[in-house]
Amino acid sequence: MKRLTLLFAMLLMAVLVNAQDETKTTDDEINTIFGKSGQTKIGWFVGIGSGYTQFDKRNVWLGGVSTGMIINHQFTIGLAGGGWTNRNGVYFADVTDTAGAYLEGGYGGLLLEYTLFPKSPVHVSFPILIGGGGASYITDQEYMEWDEDDWETCHATLDEDSFFVFEPGVRAEVNILKFMRLYAGVSYRVVGGLQMINTSSNMMNNFTGTFGLKFGKF
């Protein structure tokens, strides 16, 4: 998390340096570190990203995708979602008196984003995710179950629930090429309605460090 925060701070400083040049731009071109792209009023993007956070002091690695429409270079409306990928790291030994379990799940929803100085090679964006998700406790104990013509190893679901999520954030973005952007940032996830056995309702409320790439027509 400290490394991600440092990277974000460095990119943010670069934004401030480039902001003055941005205000002098009179055309409708997007500047990149390798040149300028053509005029675009309506654009689109597809993004892939990763992140780090914690659930109840357990390290959680997130993976996700996003897509959306970009209006006038600055306003984005789209969809985003993903889940945690390190199942073995999100293990709870005391879900019940007799069994431990892995917490599995993910979330997603509507993505809204505003970008400052989008024509600058380095700029800042403010994404907001509004949606929902689901989580399940999957036991670490195995049992065999007959499925048509063979035995399969299965794990029982101890509990599961859906929840509401609201996650605002801030990112520093770099226009690597006219069709590719690199970003790094920080967000804060607020979860509501989570009710699972022996689990705090605000267990998922926490900061997340994120980084990733966007591809598209900006």
C-alpha cells in the first residue's frame, strides 16, 4: 500500500506541473507523452486493473474490468466490476465452532468519472462506483458427491449474502499513447447490508490502492 501511495503522489505532482500547459491548449487534441491524437467528442474505453485492500486485517488482492463512454473528454459513464483473487489469503478459522471457511466474492455496478485536464499527458480523475456485490463463506472441509457417473470433491457453503457498495476515489492518469492510459490511485469502499455469521457488517469498509490500464478512444 505504501508503494502505491508513493506512486500516486509522484503522478499527482506531475499533474500539477502539467496543469499550466493544459490551460494554454486552444485546440481539441489529446496530448500524450509520444505526441497528440485527433479530435474526439465521444469516446470509449475498456480497462483492466488490480488493487490491494484489507478485510478484517487480511490482505486482499482485487482484479477487475471496466468499460464506458467518454463524453467531451471529461465525463465518463460505464460499468465496472471484479472480485478478490487470493482465496487462500482470505481465510477465517472461526466462522462456526466446527469449521473454518474461505471468503469468496466480488462486486460491481455503475461507474461515473470526472477527469481534470484530460488533454494533458498527466492528469487527475475522480471515479465513483455505485452498485452491489455478493460474498460467500466456502468451507475448507471437503466431501465427496456423486455427479452422474463420477465422484466429485465439494465444499459446503456456510453462509452467503449480498450487499450494497459505494466507492469514490481519485486517480492520476498518464496518456502513454493516444489509445492507452496508465493509472494509479486510491479509493474508499463503503459496504452496506452485509450480514453474515460471526462477521462485522463493516468488515469490507476500507481504503484500496489501485493501478491498471485503459484502452480506447479518449
